[in-house]
Amino acid sequence: MIRALHVLAILIAGILAFALFLTKVDAQNAQQRLADLRSGIATEKNLIAQLQDDYAHLKRPERLARLAKSQLGVQPVKPAQVVALRSYAVTPPRTGDAVPAQMAMAGEVP
């Protein structure tokens, strides 16, 4: 009987040792995955910072003005070209006039 208990205890100890080994391997794999994810996050943060720098360079007003002038022939707005919105009177269409397409699409038919 004692011999059977010793064999059973050694068998249980072996099973527990194997389970402990598997748990250790899983923990190491999880740590490696975590390290890989942290490395990937750092790489993505660096890429985001680089893209933000590129975007800041591309949207500089003096750069855009230079490109607009050289590529499109656009000139700066002159004060005489600016008008107030209230200088345009908005009048509804008279009855019998054709309904504007935008009003018809929006369902605003008089």
C-alpha cells in the first residue's frame, strides 16, 4: 500500500511539474508578445510623429501660396474682390418660374 502511495505521489508530482513547465512557457510567450506589441507601438508612434511633421510642412501657408501661384496662376485676394454677403439679396422664385434643381432635390418645392 505504501509503495502504491509513493508511486501515486511521484506521478502527481510529475504531472504538476509538467503543468508548471507549460505555465512557464505560456508566461514567456506572453512576455514576448507583450515586448513585440510595445515595440510595434513605439514604431507606430514614431511613424505618426514623422507624418505629423510632414503634414505640418505640407500645409504651411507660404508653401501653399507659392504652389498656387506657380502651378495654378492664383494671385492673392485683393480687398476690392471681397464683398459682404448682405450685398446680395436673396429673392424667392416667383410663381410660374421654374423650380431650381437644388430646391426640388431637397423637397422644398413652393
